[in-house]
Amino acid sequence: MEKDSGLSITIDNVEFTLIYKTITYETGVYSPRYRLQPIVEELSRIVKIKSVNLVNHEEELFWVYFSLSELGIWRFLCYDELDSNRYDKGKEYIQSTCVNIYLQQHIHLCYEILDVIIAPHEDIIEISRQQPGFVSITSQNINLSPQYIDKYLPILHDSHRQAYIIDPENIPIKCGITFPIPEEQVIEQVQFTSDYLEDDYTILEQEEIFRYNFVFRDVIHSENIMMKVTLKKENPDETIILFYKKMFFSKLTDNVPTEYDKTINMITQPGNQHFAVILVIPSTTQCLNNSMYSEYIHLGVFVCKPFDYTRHMNSKMTECTKDYSYIGYRYQNIFPIKDVEKSLLAAPLATAPLVVDPLTATPLAVDPLAAAALERTKSSALSSILDDTSLEEVKGGKKSKKGRKSKKGRKSKKGRKSKKGRKYKKSKKYKK
């Protein structure tokens, strides 16, 4: 990161300027047992950004959105080629669309002062569609041109952006695609990756980047600390950078459905700490004009998020909302996080500034006037649907790896050993 001036920031010779913010949402009428039930659900919060390459003067306009399950991590916005209501996650669920960490910090810093745009507007489109159980659904979303999708979708799926330090055959499980794989096998792969990193890399330096607050589904308040860890390997000589989030959860309300209360109480106990590795990159990685990284290191499900869709899970044991389950327990004792956190107890780092007022329970809230305008827009859309709907229309209407051992005697897949005698399947440095 080089400079920060107002709504603009320069990263790797690219100047990014925040233009405006908006939200996407759905309004509709649900019909359980032929009773009309209005639904209004916010889908995401969006920021439009302009970039200028200071070397070749190329300009780009694009959108980023925050991820709810990653608790406010900003990601590049592009639709699935076949579904304009679905954001495409790219080649790798978490890292492919991850926006540069320092731009993320800048967005959090500036979000409250950005102008808000609502419909009608040339960048916003309303889409009506049919869905089982609903009389109708109207979505307000970003109006992306076919040219925009054609330009950016290939970048999201570009395999040349993936680098490898572990043979991908040893880490086949990916974040967001764990069902129907047994949970113990998912945890085993996470530990396998942790062991590999611990055996081959040492911590060169660690740094706290920024802090921010986030509210998850009006139920959990999360204090988030973004950490950067530089890891060095001696032979061959290579350096990688790992970013992880440390999170502290607190419960916002006791008005929680019984089926979710046990999990929420568990993860919001006093003194709780939660972790998620969100990005791992070669130290030579550059920030692209579109704010994404030129390279990221494929580490499978080791890079993930604290919550995942329940439909991706084998059970509902850690379900905490109607859509999401907690999966942070997978990452409570992994390298390098465990070593960094242990060192921080002995010698705390300088605290990065909190980018959002810690006293506000809604850190990313739209300003009051904008919020009122958005509510009017949603209410108007919903009233229109209800007025046009009659009761008659409603009525019509793999098995775990065997033999793997840890440093204390656990044998790995295919004879993998560490520097102390455990061998890995060969993997070229930053193999493409």
C-alpha cells in the first residue's frame, strides 16, 4: 500500500477510487398453507470502484460485495454466466474473488461516507422470477453488461492464477464443497496442510493490519482483527504471505429459535476466539487493476470461512441460522495461527486502528437518510406485489485417508515425510 487520499488509495501502481455504495435485496410473497407472508431480505452490500493504472493509464470500473459468511470480507462481483441472481465464486471459492487486503481496509474506512445509490438508476436492475413456495419474487441487483461478464468471468476462473506448494492430489477437499464428505476427513485435511506448513516454513514476521466490527444476521456481533503472517522456506528459498482473521463473538439477542440457541451460546461464550485463513499468496503477487491478486496459493479447505451454508454440511449440529452453520472449529489449532497467537500472549503487537466505531452495533449500516430511502424503495416494491396478488393465485399458484501420521508418529498419505523423516509427494515451487 502506498498512499491513501480521501476516497482513493494507491496499491502497486494502481489507484482505486470508491464511487458509491448500494444494497441488493429481494422482496416477495411467500405462501405457507395459502397465507400471504411478505418477505424482504437484504442480499448484499455493494461498492462501485474505479481503477487507474498509473503506468499504462488503463481504467476499469467494477463492483465488489461483502461476504456475509466471511463476516465482511470484500469480494469481486461478477454473475454466474447462467444465473444473474448468483455471484460467481471463481476457480477457488474463497481466494479467486478476494479483493486486495489493503483495499478492503480502505473500503471499511470509507464505507460510512460513501454516497448511496438506489433504484431507479442505470446501474441497478429489478428482476422478477418464480421460485417454489413463492407467489413472486423481485430482486434488486446490479446491472452487469454481457461485456462486463465476458471480461471478468475468465479472470475468476483462470487456473494460471493458482500456485501450488502442496500437490493438489493430497488436498482434494475444497471450501464450500464438503458435502457428503465426512467431517472428520475435512478436519484431517486441514491438519495435514497445517503439518506441512509447520514442517517446511518458519514465521518471518507477523503484523496486525486493521480491525473492524460486523453484525451477522442480527444475532452475532463479531470483532474482527485482520492479521498478516510472512512465512519463509529455506530450501528451496521461497516466501509466502498468509492472511487470517481473528474474531470475537458476542450474542446480540436472546430472541433466537431453539434449534439455533445451543450453537450460538457455545460460540459466543466469554473469552471465545475464532479464526479463519482467508488468503495465502506468494510474496511476489501483485494487485491487478481489478483489485484481485495476480496469484494465490491453492490449499484446499485450509482456506475457508467461519460460517458455511448448512446445505454444504453433513449435519445440522452447528446450525446457527436458517441458512448457515458454524465451521470455525476446524481451524482452532493450526499453524501458523497457533504459534502467532501464542507469541502475542508473550509480546503483543501494536494494535491497528479500529476502522469502525466499536460502540455501534451495526458497523456497516447505511447512513440514516439512505436507510430510509432504501426502506421506502423496498416497501413500495412489496406493496405493489401484494396489491397484485389474490388468494386464488396463491392456491394456484469418501473415505478418510488411511495410515497418515503426524509429527508424533502419524503417517501421511503416500509416504509423506517431514524434514525429520516424513516425505511429501513432490510439488514444484509455485507450480502452475
